[in-house]
Amino acid sequence: MLLFKKTKDLQDYLAKAKKQGQRMGFVPTMGALHEGHMELIRRSAAENDLTICSIYVNPTQFNELSDLEKYPRTPEKDLLLLREVGSLIIFFPSDKEIYPDGPSNAPLIDLGHLNEVQEAAFRPGHFDGVVQVVHRLLSIVQPDRLYMGQKDYQQVLVIRELIRQKLPDTTLVMCPIVREADGLAMSSRNVRLDTGFRQKAPLIAATLETAAAQLPEKAIAEIKQEAIDKLNEAGFKTEYFEISNADTLLSVGQLSREADLVLSTAVWAGEVRLIDNLLVPINF
């Protein structure tokens, strides 16, 4: 395992690897690593000659300063976990390395409705920050493949659009959600859940499963409202529960077998915001 903190040092090393014909996979993270991150890294290691993992808590994608300050930072634990992977490149940059001219310069891309619905509606400016940091990281690393998790499904679609418009030489690989034994989607934020909400948290995934099972039987509006009521009655504060076209993320008003669906939700569990989703194939 090699660790780089300077952009130029990393780029010099990667340039030599590229000259040798090595294929590169990249896994960007904000640290506080868990098994979900490790699955992305293992898949990249299996499919590429070299895997790069970045650890950087990006300030431009947080809507509230308090949320940025509370975001868990566990660098020593992260590095211990990453040692298990073997041949791995770690990029651990400072703000100055990522934003040498300050955070004001962001790539101009048109996200369309992806910057208006679901996460974007409740976290205005969030995806502008995500696009900014991922564009910068991809420009530094220039990987053949980028690995991202399905849990942040809308983010995957946003980065797919970034790559289509700006970085077509990189292939985006979406990996399935990794869950705890009780069904809770793994997230760095889970460590902030109090005991009560941690016990209730598996209901989020269970509600998505129940809603998906009801698709052939009930009106979509009824399914959504029942799901919201169920989550709220359990003590969560539901921001949204949507049933959408999986390719466009546009909400669907009635059942159609013309496209895969994605069921997505965001809830507050006390002071912790959790998201989850479930893909439903066209032939359900």
C-alpha cells in the first residue's frame, strides 16, 4: 500500500503505471470506511491492475456547516482497513491539493432535472459540490474505471452525466448496496444513530421491499403514501418516498413495464439523515 498526499507525486507515479499499460480503477470516498466501501475497492482490485482510493471530506457538498463538522473522520481506522486489500494506492489530499485556486471553480455541466428532484430538492447545491470534487479527482487520477455504490443512486446518475459530458474515457461502474445483517444500508452516518433509531432503522429497507411487492396490486400514489405513513409512525421524519424511472429519475404516476423502476427514500432518524433505494427490474 502506498499513500500520497500531494497531487503531483500521485500523478507522477500513475503516469509511469500508465506507460506500462496498467489499467486503473478509482474509488473516491470521504473516509469513515465500512464494508460497503471495501466491496467497491475489492471489485476494483479484481478488475484492474491498480486501484486508487481517495479519502477526502469535500466541504462544497455539505449544505450545513454543522453537518460537515459532524461528519465522522477516522483516518487511522481507515488506513488499517485498507491495508487488508494489498496492492492499493491511497490519495489523502488536503483542501489546497483539491482546490488550489479555492473552491469557486466548478465545471459547467447541465444536470437538468437531476439537479431539481429528490436529493437535489432537499439539499440545494449538493450535487454542484459533488460534481466539482469528482471532476477534480477524476482529472487528477484519470482512471479507466470509476466505482460507486448504488446507495447514492442519484449521485451515480449525476456522475454518469458528468462523465458523458466531460470525461468520456472513464467507465462508471455501479456496485450493489451492501447492507447490515438486519437490512440497514451501510453508511458512514450509521455510527451517529442512537440506540432507539438504530433498532428501528431496518424498517427503511423493509418499507422499500413492501412497496415494491405492492406495485402490481395498488396505485402508485397509494403505495407511496402508505410507505410515508409507515415510516413516520415509527418516528422517522420522511422527506420523500419516490417511485421513479430508474434511468431518468422522473417520478412515475402509473405502473409501466417500459423501464426499470427505482424506489428511493430519505428520512431523518433524529439528527441523522438516512437514504436508501431499491431497483425494480422491468420484468418484476
